[in-house]
Amino acid sequence: MSRILIIDDDFELCELLAEYVKPEGFEITSVHDGEQGLDKALTQKGLYDLIVLDIMLPGMNGFEVLQKLRSQVDTPVLMLTARDEEVDRIVGLEMGADDYLPKPFNPRELIARARAILRRTGDRHDRIFSVPEVISVGDIEMDTGSRIVRREGQKIELTSVEFGFLELLLRAAGHVVSREQLAESVLGRSLTAFDRSVDVHLSSLRKKLGHRFGELERIKTVRGAGYVYVNPSRPQKGSELQ
């Protein structure tokens, strides 16, 4: 049974979710303010498979909790945001959240998002790429078994989503990967209108890897098609890219 820590001050929502998701194989612990949620996540490090974190919390808000979490643990985080607050979603992703879910939501959507995150981060049997190997492209080396990425021998800390995006791009180096492929393979869902999740995660990935490999742009945007990770042995024509 997967363990989920929910940090949300809506008591009724937490009780409803606890009852709804238990038959689906999830065990929920609820905390109703940011400081207590952060304390439970840190003192019981490794116990929870996923943290569901609301932004609007009494005392310490969700962004503050997420910032402190990310400096100490890599437990996946699903942010709960107000439906119309796109800025909150983008900020949460930039700070290291794995995904977001706008309120109000159907509990089945929470279960779907949780399963997608857990398949990517914790379930060895359901991982898309189950055979450990080392992928090397240019100055980047990825060990899919240890989930360690290095640039010129120096370890780079990536979130689980960033790792998934990079793995897909490295495997297809020199070829275009669409935004839809990235979302479905890594986030475990289809993109909706105006959904910028893929773009925000890739922007963070570019910053961590470095925007350029020598004279070449590392991850290029192909107009109307998607993204391509540069293959040093097969550089793309500049007229096709932006």
C-alpha cells in the first residue's frame, strides 16, 4: 500500500479522500497546517511515497513548505492550486513540485496523478525503462539504475520529472520528441489547453544542464513539433529550429 501525506487545511476534503482512496491501495495521513506538515515529512523521512501539498495553508504556506522540503528530501510532491491561478502552478513547478492539480478536483483525478507519479519514482516493476544502463550523449552521462546524471563527471541534482524528460530526450537525441509524448510518458497524462507543465520543467532542466554544449544549443525547440536534444554527431539544421 502506497503512503500519501496530505497537507491541507480542508478537514472535510482530507476525510473524503482518506475514505475514497483506501480501496484503491493508498494509505493517507492528513496534516492541516504547513509547519506540522513539514515536520512530519522531515521527521518521518522515507515513510511517505507522495506528498499532496495545498498552497493556501495557515501559517507557513505551501510554497514555503515546498522550498524547505526540496532542500532536504526528494519525496515527490503534488501541489493543489486554485483553478484560475496559473502563476501559482508555474511557481510550484519551478520550485520542484512534480505536478499540480487544480481545485476543485475529482478524487479519481488525484488517484490517476498519484499513480503516474509513483510509477515514475517508486515502483520498480512499472518503470518505463526497466533495464539499468548508462546513456551518454555529449558531456552528459545518465545511469538509469542509480538515477544519477553527470555533466563532465559532476553530479547534477534533478527532480524525478526532469530525470524522466531527460531520459526520453537522450534516448531520442537528434530526433524531435513532442510535448504530448513528454507529458504522456513522464507525467502520465495528456496535456490540456494552456498547460505549461512541460515547458516549465524543460526550462528548469536547461538551466541545470547548461543551455549550450559547446557551440550547440543543448535542448532546442522545434516550431510546431516539440523538442530535440542535440546529438553532437548529427547537428540539426538551424533553419528548422528556433
